Amino acid sequence: MPISFEILHGTFPERESLVNCGVVNRELIIDSGTDGVEIALLEDKVLVELHQEKLNQSIAIGDIILAKVGKVLPGLNAAFVDIGQPKNGFLHYSDLGPQIRSAQKFTKLSMDGVMPPDLNDFKLEPETQKTGKIANTISKRVPLLVQITKEPISTKGHRLSCDISLPGRYIVLIPFMNSISLSKKINSTEERKRLNRLIESIKPKNFGVIVRTLAEGKSVQELHEDMTHLTEKWKQLTLALKGEDAPKKVMSEMSKTSTLLRDMLNPSFNRIMVNSKEMFQDVRNYIGRIAPEKENIVQLYTGRTPVFDQYDITKQVKVGFGKTVNLNSGAYLIIEHTEALHVIDVNSGHKMSGSDTQEANAMTVNLEAAEEIARQLRLRDIGGIIVIDFIDVRSPENKRLLNKKMTDMMKLDKARHTILPLSRFGIMQITRQRVKPEVTIVTDENCPACGGTGKIGPSILVMDDIQKNLNHIITKNNQKKITLLIHPYLEAYIRHGFPSIRMNWFFKYRQWIHLDSSDSISIMEYHFYDKNGEEILVN
């Protein structure tokens, strides 16, 4: 699945030191299939984030849409906006931005084809007040230029904003403003002055700029190249609006895969493994532009075993997405979802049977649970309000240590979050940024033998079925270089022994049958593949 890296210039996320957080090995595994792309982030071989992108997804976060106002809700001071999707998007007055009048004027001039490609001669309109009314600001008759800020969640449509921004690698370009803001993580006073002076010298008129942390220490040439790239995108947006009717997508910021790569990649990654040649080349070229010394961390996976199986991701998904999550000590978590919030219950299991005091045992379980809960929030991308019921501890010092443990474990979480200290009842409350639906994977499976019917055929005949179909494929279809994909148990049964079943097949058909196995298929399941990797369908 191709990725457009021409517009992929976002900065890497600013994270705490990996060493300080105990992470020594970070890998990104990308599985590109016919249905879409899955990206897994591993830290010390442990799965901590899983992201999915469906093929041909119509719109994504960051896309800019020429929209049509549907229904204004004065009571909510908001409006439902037609963006060309089954559900209308939601636009609150606070998301209009103070430059909404300038944006409306620009949109009309661009649609009429009389707007110059830059804003040099554009006269900005007065800013709106924070306490205004949406009914007095927008109208059904006037199209709006909106940007997608959140994906649909539950019954809610996309969240929208009229405060347009174009993110780059070092800067973020904001039209209809003239201010310059610098990342608070740039601490040096001299560097802040230098960057402010440089941006002021290259900033186009009527554009505001946010300077990102990665800009620290960069030359004027690098900053100017980023600025030029973003202003060129703005010109393309202006031209795209000419003669268009709402609703219409006028700029695709980037695919979700590209967004994830921009936000998750870090020069300290040990490996980026990709199973698609086209995507491998795109990722390698991108890394080569921003960090040439790290280009060799991008590798092409060519093994026969699915890449997620090879790196134990499939198994970790099955273990990590159930209602019950077991911890190494024997304790476990129960994770429940309601319409309003998520609830996580910490249970000791048999852990409390040790010789330590009840307080010490409870604290041991809580600290282990805090580490796993922080991973689960990232893995499932749980957002909103999270309530955690830890095992009760009495000591104020233990409560402080537990709160510190949770805070430390959440440092690598790129989503904005707030953690409240333990309450008198041993409850911890967390709010975590939610911009897309929670990742939900059903880990329960139908019985592999009966398919959920409660009845099965005789399992002793599975080998007879395999041999019958193999004989048909070779003798009737004259296939060569056949691969048989089966469960590891069946593979061991066929491969071992003397003479083995596989050896008997060789003597009978005068060719070796290649065996491959996967934990992701049932024990009664099998598939045949030809030399090109295409499945051979059997009756």
C-alpha cells in the first residue's frame, strides 16, 4: 500500500529519554495486506501500540474539507456540518477560531477564482470574541473550510475545526495570523531568540508559525525549506477551491499510516521491518532524508511466516486484548468499557499468599499492575475517563509511590493525559486524549472443529483430507513446489518420525512438500499455496 511521503515532514514526538524510561530496544513492524496496513510498536519485544488503517479510507485526521453547514444548534453553541460522510461532523463555536471571518472571506474568494495563491495582499478581518454565538458567525448559505481533528467515536461524527494548520517537520504554519510561538521544550534563551529572529525573516505575510522542538539547532536553510514546502501546499489548497461545491475534500494531509510514521518514528529506533517492497522503499527514502545515518534500520521482511507471527505480535494481541489480562505474578486485571468511562479492576489472584505483610503484597501487585495498565492504555488506545480500582493500601508513602509509578510509566504515552492521586477509596482517575475509536479486537474464537455449531466431524480424518487434496493437486492439476500451511501441532506430526509422512509424500510424488505453520490458524485448518504464493483452492 503506497504512502505519500512528499507531504510527510512532521516532527518526531518529543519523548522522555528512552534510557530513563527503561526502554532499550524499540522496533516498528509494518504489515501491509490486501485489506490495509497494521503497524505495531514494540519496546523490548513487548507490544505497546497497535494501529490499523483500512484500504481506501475516505477521510482521515488532518484532511481539509470544503463543508456545508447542516444544522445550527444555538443551545449547544455548535453546528452539524456536512462533510460528505454518512454522519455530519460536529463543530463547536470554540473550534471556529478567532480568524473565522478571514477564513470565510478567503474561502469565498478562492471558490470564485479571484484569490491570489498567497496572502500577501489579503486584508485580515477582525478577530471574533471567545464568548460569541455560532448562529451569528456561520450560515447555511456560506461554505466553510474545516479540518478533521477527531475520528468518529461511537454515535458521534467527526470533530471539526475551522482553525486550519499545516504541520511540517520543524514548524506548523497557521494562516490568517502574524504571531510566532516557540515550543516550551526549547529551554535556551539564546536559541529561542535565534529561532524567533530566523522565522521572522522567512515568514510569509499573514501566516503565523509554531516552531517545533525539533527545530532547535537547525540552520536557516533547513527551516526555509520546510517553510517553502508548507507555503506551496497552501497555494495548492487555494487552487483546489476554485469552482468547487461543498462538500468536497480539497486537501488530504496524509494517510493514517503516514501520520503514524511521522508521530511514532524516532531516530533511536533499532529496526523498522516492512513486508511490502513498495512501502519499504518509501520508508527507507524518508528516513534517508531526515536521518541518513539511520537508513539501514529499515529492513524488508521476506520470510514465509506472516511478519506479525514472526515477531510474536499475533500472540501478544490475543493475550493483550481480552477482558481479563493476566500478570506475570499471578495477579490479573479486569478491563470493562461503559458508555461514559473505562473501569479497570486490579485483582491479586494467588499473589497475596506470600509470607510478606498484606500491605507489602498489595503494593507489589499494584506496582506491577500500574506498569501493565500504562501499556494497555497505549495498546488499546483507550481515551476519555479511566477509573482504576487498585488493591487498598493504607500507607501515604505507598500511595505516593504508586502515583509516581503510574506517572513514570505514562511518560512514553504521546496522548495528552492527566493523572489524579489515589482517592481515599484506593481509586485512581485518569483522563486521556481521545481522537479516534478505541482499538477493539475480539480474542474469543469459534471452536476450530465445529465452527460454533457444537458438532464436529471426526478429527482423525483431517490427515486423510489433507492427503486426498494433496493427491488431487499434484496428479490432476500437475502443481509443483507446493507449500502446505498448517497448525504447528500438525506440522510436527507430519515432519517427525521415520519414515515421516512428509518423506512418504516425497517417495510417492517425487517432490518435497514445503511445510509452514502459524499459530493464528486452527488445528483443523490447512491451506495449499503454489510457487508464487497464491492459494490453491480445493473442494
